[in-house]
Amino acid sequence: MTTGFVIDRDVEIPMRDGVVLRADVWRAPGELRPVILFRTPYDKSAMKLEPLSPERCVRHGYAAVVQDTRGRFASDGEWHTRMWETEGLDTYDTVEWVAGQEWCDGQVGMTGPSYLGIVQWLGAMRRPPHLKAIAPAMATSAEYDRQATGGALRLSHIVGWLGFMAVDWMQRQLAAGQVSDFSAIARFLKSPHEQLRLLPLERILDTPGCPVSMTEVLDGGLESAPHIRTQDTDLPTLSLTGWFDVFSSPTIALFGEVAEREPGRHQLIVGPWTHSAVLPQYQGELNFGLGAASEYAQTADELLAFFGTHLKGASSAGEPAGEPEAPVRYFMMGANEWRTARSWPPASASPQLWYLREGGRLAMDPPQDDEPADTYIYDPHDPAPSHGGRLLNLGELVGGPLNQRHLEERADTLVFTGPILDEPVETAGHITASLSFASSALDTDLVVKLTDVFPDGRSVLVCDGALRTRYREGFDAEKLLTPSVAESCTVDLGHTAWRFAAGHRIRLLVTSSNFPHLDRNLNTGRPVGKSTEAVLAQQSVFHDAARQSRLELPVLTPLADR
């Protein structure tokens, strides 16, 4: 294990079009090593990279290269909101440049979260000859991203990210003496929540000449993520995400694609984490125990073992590593323990149905007779607030409380609660809710939240999902509702692993907004982001014998695949 190393700052790396990108190179002097590459738009000199930092890479027998992407911080060129093809080419060129340096042995791997994870997939699709393995954390793809939100817009996530990205552009403009009207950016940085309420949405961050543009995002059909074609890749992968990560479902879906096609070459790690470079043991007001923190869960060691296998042919300790027998390692919240499985979801998970019933009951027996529908009024000017869950850190939403009692007391939220559990119920896998639903509006949203009701009355969020009803039959063609006509709508709540303890209750909440995590549906059916007009919608959820509504939980048997 190396103790001494040098850092070469702002090393120039030319791209095929002549643009120069710059990177910091962490290396042991005079040694030829495999390289782990990080490509970031978030400032290579300031970004905290965990669980695998450049210093840790060097101390375990690698060199590390941390590069500012095109048009960001120390790198030349221009950045704009959706430049995914360019990022794929820049990744290819960077990998091949790194492989040709005197301190590299020709073997290159990549890792890092979020944007850093996305560019790994984009680079892998280009198949640079010297890229041998990738470990993308918290990444997404356009198709899976839309599925995860049901077609709604991750408002706080996208606007918060665009606002952050705009700062570097603004600083560059000022340094070049090109003073523009930066008031929209300044207003957002000063009071983000106030700006998120602006209508139409395209006004948010509206700054002439700025590459950060809500209009461009909206005109792109809500596709802020690239199209990742895993079939164009042929590398071993280690995917990492958290149950409270905004990209948890897309990350798991991408892993599922490659694992099905090439069993044994791919791994998945899922902890009780949010979308962050720091992966601690707590989420909101819950503490899952020290062993849940990435540092104590030995996540870095697992990454090093993965790269040891595919870049060195051995583990980081120098011994043959091979492929893991159980490629999936996940954290079972509630039990607060790490488990392993040969696949995701675990083979022993089987569906358990819970039916919405009259009187706010959630029961395992379906309705046999007529039951009156439950109704509520959704007002876009008074949306249900976001607290906890799969959020991007923004303002006071950082971490976020998981207790949903504030939501359950609202008139625009339906609450269905199961009986007190006599024994634990462990769910692990993909959760959905199928609702028989009608609205007075042409288009509206369904938001469903699964909670764990503790004996002390807390209603703790497990997972949630949404459906913009115009996309109820898929994303290829929008279809507006026929007002007041009941239709079957399936809401995707994503993946989780949660243990409902004995003495607890399972609860399902149904409402029509989750703001500002998701943009408000104005109920008019008009294009998103273009309108200021909003109308009230009367919503009905049916649960009679002919029009059932239910929750589907993948429940582990006592002989769980661990």
C-alpha cells in the first residue's frame, strides 16, 4: 500500500476537436499502474469523491485522474444542458489519452456518482479499447427516468441542478467582462423555494445567453437524461445507489439489463442513502445504525476488489478475487442489516396483495360488494408538500423528515391503513399500486406513498411514486382523460427493501401532488411549463368488487435469499 504520492494539477488533455480539458493526476512517482478515471462537471479541485476517493485509489495501487468536463471550471470549451453525445466522445478521448501515458499500464476503469456515473455509461457505449470496467453510482437513463416519475418533472432536482450549473457560467462571464442580467439566477440562489412556484415554469432561471435553460429542458420532452443503450456496452459493471436516491430505480434497471444479458459480470450495491457523494447512516429523522454508513459498510473495499479483478486480475490485496457468488448486496431497512442475493429482486420474493377498502382500510381480502368511492379535491395552488423520500438535496429539503403525518391531515389526501402486524413483513423488490381512478380534469397526477406506521403514531415514508395520467398507457403518445370516467392507473413506487416490524401497520397514501419534488399538474391538459392557468380537479378512487384498487408488495419468504 503506497503512502507517498504526487498530484499533477491542471494536466492538459486534448480532445479530437482540439478543445483542451484539464485534469488533476494523482500518482505514485516512477510507477506504472492501472488508472481510475473520474469525469466531473462539479469542480475537480473541490468535489468530495466518496466512497472511493483519488487518494484511496493511489494508496491501493492505482493512479487516479480527476477531470473537469468540457466547459466546466478549469476545462476549455462550452457546456450546455444536454450534450450527451459530446460527453461520450470526450470520455472516449480521455480514456485513450490516459492509457497512453507513461504512468498508466494501459488498464483504465471509471467510477463516480450522478453525472459522473452517466458519462461512464456514455463512454462505455463508445467502446474505447482501454476502458476495462466501470462502477457508475446513482446514474439514470431517459426511459427509466420518465418511468420513475410517471412522466412528471423532477422540479426541485432539475432546477436546483441547473441553478448550481449556472454559477460557473456566470463567474466565467464576469471574469471575461461580459456582464449580463443575472437577476434570475440570483433570485433562485437567494430563495429557491419561492422561484420554484413561478408559472409558467419556463420563466425559472430565464437568463439571456445562459446555457442553463428550463425552456430547453421542457422542449426536450422532459428528457434531462440521455438514452443509455446497455446493449452497446461490453464491460463488467458495479452499480451503486441508495433507496432514497432519485435515480435508484434507473440504476437498478440498468443493472438488471446487463445482469440478465451477462450473468456473473455485474454487481449491485444498494444502501439506505440519498442522492449524495456522502453516504451516511441516517435519512431524515431515522438512523439506520453505523453499519449503514458507506465507510463502515466497506463499500470502498468492494469497489477496490471489483477494480482489482478487472484492472489487475486480482483483489486490492493482491490475491485473486474472481466474481462474487452473490452479486447483489442490499440494506434491509427496519432490520438494519446488509444482505446479499444472487439477483434482484431476491428469488424468494413473491407478490402479496393489499386492497384499498371502505373506511380507509388496507386489507388482504378483496372487496366483494359495492363500496362507495373515496374522493378529494386537488388544488394546484395548494399542492401537497414534499418531505423526505427520493429527493435531491435543496434548501431545507436536505435530508428531509420521513414522517408523513403532515400529509395525512390534509383534505386532499386519502389514507388507507392495514391492521397491526402480528409478525414482521419484509418487502424487497419493485412495488406498484394499481388504482381504479377518475378525475374531472383532462389531465392530472396520482401520487402514492407507502409508509410504515410505528406504535408511537409516526408514519414513516418507505417509498413513493407518481403517474401523470396522460402517460397512463405509455410515453409514446399522450392520452387525455375522459372526465369522470373510471380507468385503471398503475403507479410505480420504485424499489425498496424494508422490514415492517410486528406491532407496526402498513399504510398507503393517495394524493395528487408532491411539490416541489415534482412539478404541479395544472389539470388543464396543456403542454407542461407553458401555462399559468390552473383548475381544480375532483378525484375519485374506486374500490368495489368491479373496480378494485390494490397495492402489490414483493414479500420475502422466511427462507429469504440472502
